[in-house]
Amino acid sequence: MKSREDLFGLSLEELNEKLSEAEEEYDNLHIQKATHQLQNPLRIREVRRNIARIKTFIRQHELGINVEKTENA
């Protein structure tokens, strides 16, 4: 979904919107898992990590930390 480069430069409002979308997707995946309709179980891990990544960017934005975009992956 969102990598570090995709989130870099987004405003606080956009980050909060992305966070709410990711949390909603995470809830839906858990419902699908409970009803045995989940096609890709690894998607839960990906979404959980994306939520943590977005929360990190939100916190850095709140603290005023300017994170430089790195060239190496």
C-alpha cells in the first residue's frame, strides 16, 4: 500500500486520513479471517506494519522532526 517514499511529504490531515483507511482495512481483514473468507493472510501483517509506519510519520510531524529522504533503499 504505502511505502516510506509514498508517505513522505504528506500533510498531517492526509496522514490521518490514510491511518483511518488502514485501520478500517485491518478491521475488515480480521472479520474475514474470523469467517474463513480471508484469501491472503499475510495482508494482515502488511496492513499492521503500514499502520505503524503512518503513526510514525504522524508523530514525527507533531514533533517537527524533518526526516531526510534517503537515496538508498
